[in-house]
Amino acid sequence: DQHGLFQYIRMELCKYGDVEEFIRKEPGALISPEEARHLLFQMAYSLHVAGDRFGLKHYDVKLLNFFLQSGNESDITEDQHPFTVLRYGLGSHVFNLRMPTSRALVAKLADFGTANIRADSDGQPVMLNNFTTLENTPPDFLILGDAAVQGYGHDCFGLGLCMLHLFTGDSPYEEILESVRCPPNLKKKLKRIWESNCNRGIGAYTVVRSVITLDVWEDEDGNIEGEVDETLYDTLYRYLVLFGVPEHKFQWKEGSKVWSAISTCLETMKEKSPNKVRRSKRANNNKETKNNNNMGLDALQFKADCDLFSLRHGKDKRIARARQNLERMEGGMELLFSLISFDPNNRASALDVMNSSFMEALREGEKTTVQNGDKVYSYMSYSVVQ
């Protein structure tokens, strides 16, 4: 049959495109903190509904995969309705997203090519197809290797990176930290762990190795062709710079190799007891020896990178701006750090986001109500309020 068979997918055209591009086109590549809160709520709501109704795990949550549509039909004008209100029912609360009609935006989750709706995949070991946008790979995948498991934690970590992007504006974190590269000693140790083909059982990293060597192959003559993809080395290090080295090294048994590499290279060591280590005067006067004994192998580079890009104290203007805005909003920093927790078991869920103190300002009450002249849309499927 010369005509062939074709399958078409009909999709809604969203007026404002994806959220990343929308922000990039805004003056100063920024949106207001309140608009960022509104969009984060809608993103969390969409992930919660997708998980609750369909058991869906998206595996590639980022601003590029959320699209923006106008909340109104074209015949609704600001002269008629200066403000538009989107009301979301959730349990005993109703959340009120009130925005100027010209900026009434609805965020829609899209791009389900990597999504999984199989309930029996929950808790199963991670697979190669769970590694999507490498720069957004959850840290537990990289620390635990084959011991990491599938589940909703991937999407929640991605939502945390979305939250960061909404408040930094400008670009996703990996572009802001483009100059930050995994330092040599840490990279060397991680290479030994991740690229070894001898690991089996607990402490194995066969899936991570497959990601890194995906474009490497052996030709007919036995020659190795292609190049390894080193994105994951920079990704893990950038997380450590942005969010800090966790005090609690979760699942130490499974991730001890990577945890040890991180501690040895980045963390400042406790001063060793003079009774246990005897040094000559010459050694004590040797600055390099002192550094080697008391500081991680890459600690100086790590400190310099953190001074610029740490979310807690970095001086980069985009990072500092996000921090200042989140600190002004009740529960902002707390929510972000709960979403990007390295431990997936302690990571906030989409439902946690909506019920957080950060979203409390959106709950309908004495201060947040529908007013005369507002154009109102209500989504009450998850409400128990009559």
C-alpha cells in the first residue's frame, strides 16, 4: 500500500508556549513572586491529579514541559472583569488564584513520552529510560545507583527545580551554573565508581554506567568509538554547590562509595588529635600538608563555587534574588529544600506543596475572597466543601 498508515495526535495549542520560554521573554526575564506562586500551585495540582487519577509518573518535570494557556476566552476583557479567579478545591480548603485578567494563566502538564502509569513499577529498581533530562536527574539515582528505585520522587525533585527556576527567572539552574564543573579529584573518584564494569549487587552502578557510556561502542576491529557523556558528573556537583552536602547521608550502606567520595573531596575534615598524629615542625609549617589533613581534596574549589551559587548564601544576583524573594514569603525556602531533598523518602509530594504554609496565602478566607466583577472558574473535584 503506497498510501501508508499514519497516526496523528491532536493536541491543544497553548497560546503562551512553555513556561521557560514565557519567562525568558518577560522584562528582565522575570515574573513576579506572586505569579510564580500561582504557577507552582497549578504545577503541583496537575502532578497530584495525574498521580491520583492515573498513577502517572512523568519522569521529565521541567518548565519546558509545562505549557501556558489563557484562563479566559478571547471575548473576556479587563473592562468587563478586571480580575480572573481560578478556584481549586482540595479537601476542606479552597485555593483562590486571583490575577489580572490580562495575566490569567493556566499551567498545563505536557510531554508524556517518558511517563509511566504502571503501578507495579513503584519501588522497582531504576531503569535506563528513567534517566531523561540528565541535568535534572535526582541525586538519589546518582548516589544509590542500582539501589535507587522508581516512584514519584523523580517528579517531586523536578518540581523543586521548577520552583527554583520560577524564582531565579532567567534560565534553568544548569545554565546559571554553566561555569561550575565537577572538580578533578571528585570526578576521578566518581569515574572509578560509576564507570566500573566490575560492580555487582549492593553498591553497583550499572544503570549510571549505561547512561554515561550510551554513545560508546566497539567496532568490528575491537576499537572503542564514541565519547562518554560526562553530564552526570557536573550535575551531582552542581546540586552539592546549590543545596549543600546533606548532613544525613541516607542509605549509607547502598551509597557509601559516592558518599565517601563526596566527604573526602568536599567536606572539611575535623582537626585530628595531636596524640594520634605526630607531625614535624616542617610539616606543620607546610600549608599544603595542613590542607591535605584538614580539608577535602577539592574543598577550596567547592567553597569558591558555593560562595557564588549556594542557595543559602551565594552572591550570584539570580540566586540571591530567588533567596530574598523566598525568604520574604512564608515557608518559601522550607518548601524548596523539602522538594529538593536528596533523600526521596523525605521529599515533599505534590500534595505537600499545596498544603504547605507557602500556599496558605492562597486559601480562601477573610483576606482572600472572590470580589464583585471577578471572572470566576472553579475546579472542585477534589473538594469536600459544599
